Amino acid sequence: MVNYAYTIRDKIGENKLVMSQLANNTADQAMLGGFKKAIDDAVMDSGEAHQNQMMQILSNPEKSALFSRIVFDLLMNQEGQAHSN
């Protein structure tokens, strides 16, 4: 869930109007501006992006193999970091 929150945060960070509202208002005031719609839009956009990525991975054996290798390497790198700490 935390990783997903970072994804949404990054997407909202691209919205100059909402970021201006956040910078220039209290939290309560900013929540009344475009923030809620920006959250909804970011969630919808991320769902579409993930759906597209899922279909590419499942329908293309080469992309699936590459994705599997990337995930494997990430896990091994994470494991290596855990042992070095």
C-alpha cells in the first residue's frame, strides 16, 4: 500500500494547480480544492497503466521473461542488502 501511495503521490506531483493549492493553503483548505479529484484521477490512471503492463507481460513471452528477470534481480539485490546490514 505504501508503494502505491508513492505512485499516486508522484502522479499528483505533476499537477501544478494542485501542488500550488497544497503549498498555499492549510490542509483543510487544500482538501477542498482540486486534491480529491487529483487523487481519483491518479488512481484511475495508475489502474489503466497497470492493466496495460499486465497485458503486455501476459501476452508476450519475451517481455514476460525480461520482467521475470528484473523482479528476480530486484529480489536478489534486496536479499544481498539484507545480509550486508
